[in-house]
Amino acid sequence: MTAVQTITLAIILGTLLAIVYSLRILVLLERRIARMDHHIELMTMAVLKDERKVLEKETRIEQLLEKALATPKKASTKKRSSAKKAPKKAAKKTAKKTAKKRSKK
């Protein structure tokens, strides 16, 4: 073998080894990316689970609010005497009068 053939053979072998090494690196990177993707998927599933819990609680709260607002308040069955109402009306009238006097001054 001549020197030129030896150099050519060395260049070809070096190129093949470089290709094999780069493929090895690509496979390792692909595995690492696949692991990262798996971990991201696990995290999103956990977030989705928490989000569903929050949405369920929110719908329950909304249903309770709608139910509370939809049902009218029950009027008390006891009748109030007019004697109890009269002092309240008188007190309101005097409060209005004093407010008017203060505003005029």
C-alpha cells in the first residue's frame, strides 16, 4: 500500500467513526428529550387533576349560590303588632326632621 492509499483509508475510517459517534450522541439526546417529555406530561396531568378539582368546587359553589338566590326568603309567620311599629315610625320621622334642620343651618 502506498502512502496515498493509507491516508485515504485513514480519512474514510475517521469519517465513518465521526458519523457513528454523532449518531450515538443523537440517540442519547433523543432519549433525554423523551424523558423530559414524559416528565412534562406527568406534570400537566397533575395540574389537570388539580384544575378539575377546582372546577368541581367552583360549580358546586355556583349551584349553591343559584339555589340560595332562587329561593325567596320565607316570611315570618308571626304578625307584628302595630304598637311595635309605631315607635319605629316616630323615631324615623324625628330623625328626618333633625337631619333637615341640620342641613338648613
